[in-house]
Amino acid sequence: MHVIAVALGIYVFGSAYLFFAQENLLFFPQRISVERLESVKKEFPEAEELNLTSSDGIGIHGWFVKNSENSVAPAIIYFGGNAEEVSWMIPELKKFKGRSFAAFNYRGYGLSRGTPGEKEIFEDSLIIYDYVSSRKDVRKDDISTVGRSMGSAAAVYLAENRPVKKTLLVGPPDSIENIAKEMFPYVAVSIIIKHPFDSLSRAPNIHTPALFVIAEKDSIVKPEHSLRLALAWGGEKDVLIIEGKDHNNVVVDDYLARGTEFFEE
């Protein structure tokens, strides 16, 4: 009985800890310094700094980089990982020639206000899309998304709720809930999780093309999670395995050729 009581106490304590600490375990907000902001402005004068307002009045900060080749161009909306300040992606996304792009920091990241959360990230993705699609220099019928890691859930949500043309996902989890269940097998994750980021349940409802970029040695989002999501996708899909890479060292150059072909085909 003593052993059972101890085990039960550990279970209850562990569950309570995960319930109250899950935001700290999932979100790692990266702010942007004044020096970094000035560096971005100096290095990329073509990057238009933007401040949007969410549906509940929170300021969302990011950049829009216009394609210089055409007055009206296709566009990409980028969603970063859970420990990412997106200004570093400006030179990377510029490698997709012929396309403008938008990259905004989640709430609490960069210069965006507020606190990050699944509901907030999803709602803000719609605000960002609506802004991009309203621009006169963007082709409204050719707006695609790129989502990295946790950001893939925002890209999937957006593809379900707006007329996104194509979706490129890098290291996408099928759901954060499923990954948490593997990490904490003796905890009732489904009951306590507040930010499940469940892309798997949305995937069958989406009928636009998707490209899944998966690191062969991904130790954070194991390849089977990404492949499960790819199999559930309702539209055309392709999978690109990046050999020898782990979750955090996949860069645009690893999938640039296939990604460019994917967006243009």
C-alpha cells in the first residue's frame, strides 16, 4: 500500500507539474535587440517592417519582403519554430526567387506583444494571411505557406481555413500531444494538455498540395510523426528526406531546389 501511495503521489505531482509548466516546456520566446533590429534594417532595406493588430488588440511584429522582379508576385507566409525569432529567415526566404514573403514573430517573440499560445498563434495566422492577401502587390490566387516544426501547425491551420495554394512543412509533428505522450507515457496527456497543435486531425480536410521535408535523424520530431501526417494529408503530397540531418540543422539550402520546383510546378 505504501508503494502504491508513493507511485500515486508521483503521478499526481508529475501531472500537476506538466499542467502548470507546459507553456515553459513548449514555448521559448526569443526577443530581438535594438542592435539586431538595426542590423536587419541596414542589411535588408527592402524588408518592410510591419505591425499588425490581432483580433483582441495585441500588436504582432514582422516583415514583408517584396519580390523585386514583378510588380505583382506570388507570396509565401512563414511560420517559425518554438524557439525562433524569424528575422534570421529573411536571407533564407529570399532564396525562393520570384516570390514575396511575410514572416511574423509569435506573441512574446521578437517585438510582438502578448503571450504565445495555440489559440493565439492560429488566430494571428488568419490576420497575417488576410493582410498579405489584401496587398496590391500580391497575387491573391498564389499565396503559399512554409511552416517549420511547431510553426507547421500554424501553416496547416491556415491551409484549412484560407485558400492557401501550397504548403511546405519542415520537420512537422503530427501533433504536440502525440509527441508528449511518447515523452511522458505514464501521464494523462490528453487531459492536461492545453496546446495540442493537432495537425493530424486537420490534414484529411485539406486538399491542396503539400511537401513534407523530414530530417532523417530527427530526434525531436521523429520521422514517423511527420510521415503519419503526410499519409493523412487529403491533397497531393510529396516527401523529401534530408539525409544525415537532425531537427535543428535543416536549412533552406537542403530543400531549396525541391521547394522551388514544388512552388512553381
